[in-house]
Amino acid sequence: MKDVQFSRRSDLGSRIDVSFEFFPPKNDVMEARLWETIARLEPLAPHFVSVTYGAGGSTKERTTRALARLSRESALSPAAHLTCVDASRDEVDAVIREFAELGVRRFVALRGDPAEGVGAAYRPHPDGYRNTAELVAALRRIGEFDVSVSAYPEKHPESADFATDIDVLKRKVDAGATRAITQFFFDNDVYERYVERVRRAGIYIPIVPGILPIHNFAQVAGFAGRCGAHVPAWLADRFAGLENDPQTHALIASAVAAEQVLDLIERGVDDFHFYTMNRADLVFAICHLIGIRPRVEQASIAA
Ligand code: FAD
């Protein structure tokens, strides 16, 4: 008898870890949606959930509020994104301690983009951490934190070449990062080639693929252009003509995400980070597809 494909195994869900990323809501309506989303996803028992941080501290109050509520009201393990752009060391250290007091034990350490936006030249704050590796080292000095960092399968738009990019990742790992989460990508060959390059450079931490379910193709295509992620022609073709057909767009989006995740599983990936965009349906469906089912005891927000 032919072996069952790995992605069709009945015990798949117990072999796969997931984490979910949220952004701090801007108003009451978005806040209500975020907590509905968390209530739906919490029973899937993710490894951790992360909350983004506006570069230069622009979302500090909102990020803090979301982390505090996650710590207080859920059984989830919250991870705080933290950037070092446009902030002094003292300011950054104070935020680390404040988050730690809320019960945060995980951080996603990032440099962040200058206030002028993606692509503007980066200049460290005169009294600040000069780069992400220094921020990682500060986190490790201040507490016993689990520290993740970013990775760029298509290289960071500011990088001259892959060698520079991977060297930057290596410095972050040498400073104490234990996991890298990738920028989103749509071509799994690109991810696989990147992981091979990273391993050849002697970096052995998990390189967790960041999966972006496509809620709005036009928006994703615009955003991808700014952060150096390539949108393949076949992907654009799949969404072509669906601008005014949200129902079919949603069905195609779930088929596309399912295809990407199942193919990565066949390639040996067993850990996924989902950019939820504060929406539950697509992520919940993909998790269901890969055998991750709600656990009743893990539903404190819904309760
Ligand atoms: P790094 O990985 O430290 O560096 C990025 C690039 O800069 C390098 O690849 C290299 O090209 C260049 N570089 C850096 N240091 C050196 C050096 N010493 N010598 C030469 N070149 C160098 N942004 C936010 O504002 N808030 C968030 O919450 C947030 N979350 C994110 C989560 C993930 C998973 C990812 C992938 C990105 C996130 N970002 C976030 C975006 C991120 O801040 C930007 O991409 C930013 O431009 C780079 O930050 P970084 O920590 O990834 O940079």
C-alpha cells in the first residue's frame, strides 16, 4: 500500500505548532473585532500570540493595553513586538520592564522603520540601540525572555545581497535570539532556498514561515511591493477579476493559503506563524485543515 502523504496523516495536528500575530486596535470597533478574533482562536492553543508595536513607540499605549488584557484574561502566552528605532536605550529598557511586569516573557525584537516610512535611510537614535542585535542583547540582559527576530526569505529591501542579510540574522542569533519569523512570501521554493542558505551559514534556530492569508489581494500586493515580497504572476491571476466579488475572493484566499501551508508541511515544516490581520476565519479554517482543533479548556476569553 502507498504511504499516506504526510499532510494527510490523522495525527498531523499534534505535530504542528502555530502562533498568531495581531495588531493593536485603533478604535472601539476594531477593539471589539480583535477580542472576537482572539476568542475564536484561543481554543486552538497556539504556542504564543504576538502583538505588534508601532516603530518609535507610536502604538505603545495600545500595544500595552492588548498585552495586559491577554495576560489578565486569557490562557495565551503573549509575545510583545518591540522596535528600537527612534528611542533611547533608557526608553526601550523601560518598555521592556513595563511589559515584563504585565507578565510578558516573550519578545519579537525588531529594528523598525524610520518615521519617514519604509525605505527611508535608517539612523540609530544617538542614545539608542544601533541595531536589532543590540536590542536582542539588551532583552537577554534584562530578563529571561524568549526572543524571536525577523528573517527575510527574499532579503530585506535595504540589503545589498543575501550575504549581508544572513550576516545580520547571524548577529541577532549570536546575541541570543532563538527563533526567526519570516516576512510573508508566496513562493515556497524561495523559502526553502533561504532556509538552505541560512543553514549553510551555520544558523540552526527555527526559521518559522510567516503566512499571510490574503483578505484583500489589492492591499496585499501594494504592501508586498513596499516590503520586498514578490507577488508571483500565477497568484495575481488567481485573484484577477474578483475585485467586486468578495465571496469568491474569500474562497480563493482560503484555497491559496491551504495550498501553501500543505505544501510547506510536505517539505517538512511543522511550525507556522500567521499574520491574522485581526481576523479569525481564514486562519481558523487553515488550522482545522491541518488537524488543529479547539480545546475546550483553553477558552477563557470566550467565557
Ligand atoms: P534587521 O533584520 O535587524 O535588519 C534589516 C536589514 O537592515 C538587514 O537585512 C540589512 O539589510 C540592514 N542592516 C541592519 N543592520 C545592519 C548592519 N549592521 N550592517 C549592514 N546592514 C544592516 N515593524 C514594526 O514597526 N513593528 C512591528 O511590530 C514589526 N513586526 C515585524 C514582525 C516580523 C515577523 C517581520 C518580518 C517584520 C516586522 N516589522 C515590524 C518590520 C520591520 O521593523 C522592518 O522590516 C524593518 O525595516 C527592519 O527591522 P528588522 O528588525 O527586521 O531589521
